[in-house]
Amino acid sequence: MQPPSFEKLVPILQLSIGPVILISGVGLLLLTLTNRFGRLVDRTRQLKRDLDVGLPLDRAEPIHEQIAILLRRARILRLAILLGTTTVLLASVLMLLLFVSALAHLELTAVIVAVFSLALIALIGSMLAFMHDMNTALAAVRLEVREKEKSGKAETLKS
């Protein structure tokens, strides 16, 4: 088996540009997701420390609710990160398939289309999970604001 000439290799390299761009874009998405995940873990630990000081039940209950939301968000973000990582893996496999099919003169069109489609489906899933996390985060903020308004009104009534 003879390797392809330079003229035949250039179109293969041009075809692999799409998956490379996909990997780069998903890499930025993964950076965002892992940063969100890290902040979520830090916030959960802080709330857990607040609970450990022995708060009264009326102040501890909202914190338990916030922690429950944060744990739900952690599962959502884990899914988004897993799907984003799967996208990168599939894009890498796609590039490998492009080169193998060209070098070995194999007709792998159906496999290449399937792998590319799976990569895009994984990316869509990751983005949907990211959107779900954003909505869940908003619910957590609403809960916190509501609790602060309640405690602020209670303090005003005591004065």
C-alpha cells in the first residue's frame, strides 16, 4: 500500500478542518462548563459549612433547599460535560476515519456520516443540558432572593 501523494493528501486535510473547528469550539464550551461546575461545588461546600454551625431550623431549611438545587445542577452539568467530551472524542475519531479511509482506500462514507451525526447529537445534548442548568440556576437565585426578602421583612418587624 502506497501513501497518497501530496495532491491527494491536501483534500483530506481540508476535510479534517471541520472536526478541528468543532473540537476547538467544544473545548471552549467545556471550559465554561467546568468553571460553572467548580463554582457550584464551592458554593455547595460553603452552604454545607453554614449548616454545620448549627443554624436554627427556620434558617437551615432554605439552605437545604439550595443544596438540593445545587446537587441537581451538578448532575445536569456532569451530563453536559460528558456529552461535550463525547463530541470531542467523536470528532477525533472522525478525523482518524478520514485519514484511514484515504490511506487505505476504504469506502467508509456511511461510518463517517454516522460518527459526524453522533458528534452533532452529543453537542446538541450538551447544549440542551447547559440551557437546563441555566434555568435551574435561576430557580436557585429566586429561592435565595425570596429567603432574603423574608428575613429582611422579619428583621423590620422585630425593630
